[in-house]
Amino acid sequence: MQNTDKNIRILRDKLSRIGIAEKQLDDETILSSYGINKYGQICGIPKTTPPTP
């Protein structure tokens, strides 16, 4: 759980630095929308949509 808390803190810091209003987003939304790559940079997580029948 500590790793998740650390990731949220890092993501909120990086989002605020680039001007995204992260205070309106809850923790689950942030974790599902953004991630940290292996170089420590913020990156978007692609959303997958189920195929339409």
C-alpha cells in the first residue's frame, strides 16, 4: 500500500507541475489515467474499450 501512496504523491506533484488540476481528481482516477514510466516521467495509460458487437 505504501508503494501506491508514493505513486499517487509523485503523480499529483508531476500533474501540478504541468498545470493539470489534479486536486479535482480522486486517487483511483489518477492511478487509472496516469503512470510513471521507467525513466520517471509521467505518461498516460491508454484506455481500452470493449469491441462493439
